[in-house]
Amino acid sequence: MKEILAEMITRAAFKAHEQGVLPSDAIPQPGLEEPKQEAHGDFSTNIAMVMAKVQKMAPRKIAEAIVDNLEDPENFLVKTEIAGPGFINFYLRPSLWQRVVKGILDKGDEYGRSQIGAGQKVQVEFVSANPTGPLHVGHGRGAAVGDALAALLDMCGFEVEREYYINDSGRQIRTLGLSCWLRYCELKGKEVDFPQDCYQGDYIKDLAKRIQDENLADLDSMQEEDAVLWCARFAANDILDGIKKDLKDFRVVHDVWFSEQSLYDDNSVQNALEHFEKTGDIYEKDGAKWFKTEDRGDEKDRVVVRNNGLTTYFASDIAYHKNKFDRGFDRVIDVWGADHHGYIARMKAAVDAVGRNKDAFEVVLVKLVNLLRDGEPLAMTTRGGTFETLADVVNEVGADAARFIFLSRHYESPLDFDLELAKKQTNENPVWYVQYVHARICSIESKAKDFPVSLDFDWDRDEEILKEIEEIRLMKALARYPEIVEGAARTLEPHRIVFYLRELASAFHSFYHDHMVLKEDQTPVLTKARLDLVTTVRQVIRNGLALLGVSAPESM
RNA sequence: GCGCCCGUAGCUCAGCUGGAUAGAGCAACGGACUUCUAAUCCGUAGGCCGCAGGUUCGAAUCCUGCCGGGCGUACCA
């Protein structure tokens, strides 16, 4: 509908130019928007104001010239007016909105799909928590955001892959092994001084106990270093299994689990380092090797090999991101916690050095989550305690509520997550508000069997059937969905879907309150039309919730 | 110190590429169920868009400075 209008406006402007009314032929692409106020029509354009400078004319004069030259052979418009400083407002024939119903009925689950991605390959890497402890709520938000982004991009015609990067190498894995080993020693009754920088959580004790109880290894006869390594492997694998289970329960699925260690095993890290030493991007200073990131936009150069010979995380990250692009991705999106903020510039520099466009690598920084109960903050220590893990939260409030709330704000905004609120089955809880629409409509549909419904009804007939204001508003909201999806994908902002769904839900509830779908003294045609209308609402609610990874229940 | 993000209604937050009288949810107040799920709806109230300049037909939006808050700034991960 917008395209048609834009076309009409452009044609009118050129016609006005040919007639000499508009001096310049520089006609910009008309921007059309839905005015905030219904009194300003269905669509409006500010093109006259935009052109004012070039045309050297008053905006309202330009608007007049355009309106005078509008051709509307199919009678789309019932009224056109010039308002304010030079807006042109368009009032559409109401029956035009009915076309959206047919469109959604035809497209079903595919309504909202677009091809703006044009088949470009995108990788979304998210969660990627170190396998040194269970996922906490912060990871949950990252998981919800990453998963929704992937779904959005997929819906917009990108070829998407979801990846989890496992930091299964390096010092912290050894620390994990040491922690586990020491707890094991404690169980054996040895006096142990448990260091501060070891992992304190009770889950480590549980692991040690399992090693003992299930007799998984003969640690006692091993050299201490071997025992620590064995513990490290065992603990990391077990914790990773736990992470996988937590994600599964949260309905998050990754396509690829990528091991950091594999980059060492196949010499990728080594090769990358050697390569950049040759190109001069890596140099030696103070016994360490530095990557020249400052020349590429970072604040300073960064160490990749420490003077003790050990590589830093940055070294493997360079190899990792090179690997990503080598796999043919046009865009690489990393979802990180906000505490990794300072890492972006150096990673972009590395991507630049690899010879890729810095803009092909994007980082979505997800701010932290404040867990509350009845408005009171809960302590978020790494030590075992009350509700801090993702699993606990999902257990308590359910995956639907958790995901919806995680996505209910811009990812860059800190998020308060109130456990009690998330569980409430009242209007304070936004999840239910949206899901309720779906359930209500399912209920109507199942009751519809007992009603006389016109069967030879045809949406192609251009007669006006749905003419109530609540119906028109609903259809307008439905029509907006595809561009909401596109906008959310373009800006990588899934929260837009949440806001949209609340609007659509609100429009539906208003309609529902004022008008009956199934009513005895109503024409079968109107019944059928309304039935189709609510079915399309259900469809769009379903499609939107699917993007968020939230279920659409048939009854509540 | 430097860099990034943020400051919008009592609270939590939207606000697209600058557009008309700045929006929503919650909380508050007042109404609406003999009807397809009241987990709902309708109405009222609530604002110096942190402050001060600048850009222009027009600024919550763009630029500069200041104030206030968060984060980052490792031969850590």
C-alpha cells in the first residue's frame, strides 16, 4: 500500500514539474509514515517540506502542486489534505485494509518473511559462556537476544548459523581442574588451603563427590598434575553438558559448538601468529609479542603472547574470527556481555588485519540483569545460593516468561527481572497479555463450528465488510508487521517485536470487547469476515512470538 | 585522565532516516461482566525529554560544552 502511494506521489511531482509548477526535477523518494494521530489520516508524507529548499518554494505550495496532480484511477483515496507546515495526509478507502487479511491467510507462518538479506550468510555467536560453571541469568538474556536475532535474520532472508564458542583451553580450565582436585582431596580428609581464585561454587564439590562415589578415575595413583588435568577435562565436559541441558530447557539451539582447543590442535593459532609476524602486524617488545591494533583504531597495541610464552585469549580470538570469515560468512555477529566492552576495538582491528571489512563484524553488547524478588534485589554472587542460575529461573517462571522479559527492553539497557512479577498471572505480567490473545482466538475458532458461516465468501470482492473502527485499527496493525520485522532485523533490536505484539494484543482486546465474532443475529458473511480477521491476528501473534522463542498456547 | 553507553510521566521503558498536540506498561483514581476466556476493556490524572548553547522552516532525535549515573581502560578470562 505504501509503495503504491509513493509511486503516485512521485508521478504527481514529476507531472507538476513538467507543467512548470515545480522548478526542479530533483524529486526525492517520498517518505511515508503512519501519523501518530488518526485524525491525520492513514498515511502522511513530508516530501513537500523536504523539497522546499531545492524547489525554493513554500512547502504548502509544493504540497498543493503534488495534490493537484495526483492520479487515482482505482479510487484508493477518499480524501487528501494538506496540513500543518506542509504535510500531505492521505485517507484510504477502508475496504483496502481488508486486503491484508487475505494476504496473511495466504502466507500463514511465512507472513513477515522478506528477502532483504538476499541470502547473505550470517553467523550469530552467542552465550559462549566458559564451561567453568552453570549459566546464570545474564547468560540467559544473551541467549534470548542471540536466539531472537538469529530468528529475525532468518526471517529476513539471511542464511543464519548459530554458534557457541567453547573456551575449553587456557588457564581457567586448569583452575577449574585444580578447584575440583582440591575438593576431591578434601573429601579424602586432607587438609586443604582452598585458594581465593579457585571456583568456590558448590557445584565443584558435587563434581568431586561424583568422582569419588562413582569411582571414575584412580586419581590417587596419579601425579598431581595429571590428576588436575583429568579433573579439568572431566569438570569442563560435565559442566558443558549441564550448559547444553540448560539451553535446551530454555529452548535455545546452536547449530555449531566450536572448541577453542581445536584452534590450537590444528595449529590455527600458531599459523595466524606466524602470518601476522610476517606481515609485521605482530612485533616483539619487553619479551612479549604485541598485535598492532592501535593503527587500526584501538587505543593501544595488545599482547598476544606473554613473556612467559603463553598465548592470551586475544591470540585465539584472532584465529577464531579469521576462521569465521574463512567459512564464508558475510556478516559475523557476536553477542557479548557488557563487561567485554573494552574488547570490541581490538577485535575490530583484528578483523581489519585479516582483510575483512570492520563493519562485517558486529558486536551486540547485552547489559546485565538485576534479579529481583518482590522489588528487592537478589545477591548475584558466583557462590551457590538463591536463584542465580538460568536453570533456577526457568524452573521458577518458565521459559516463556523469561524469554519475553529478557527481550522486553533494548539489549543495551539494564534489565530488572522480578521473579514474582514474572510468575504473576495478572495484567502486570506482559507475557500473559499477549499469549492470552492467542488463547482467546483459539477458543473462538473452536466454537465457530456451531455457527452459520458463509462458505462461498471471497476476500477478493472489494466490498466493505469490516468497517468498525476497531476492525480497521486491527487491520492496520496487522499490515505493519512485515516492516516491524524488517526494522528489528536491520537494527538488530528484537525488543521491537515485543512492543509491536503488545500493540497488536491491545488492538485485539479492544476489538474483542466491543464486537462479537460469533453472534446469532449477524450475517454469515460478517461472521466469516470477522472469523478470518481474528484468525489472522492469531497468526501474526504466533509468528511474532515464534521469533522471540515464546510459545503460543491454545488455552490458558 | 581517556573511551563507550545512558539521563523522557511517581516507577520501568518505547520513540524509526530530524516532522504535526512527546507515547506505552505498571502504580493511582473513576467506571464496565446475563454475551465467543474480566488473565480483559473504557476513562481521568500525571512532562522544563538532565542543563546550556549551536545547526534549520522544524530538535527528545544531529553537533559542542557542562552536570549526574553505568561500564570499560591487564603480559585476566
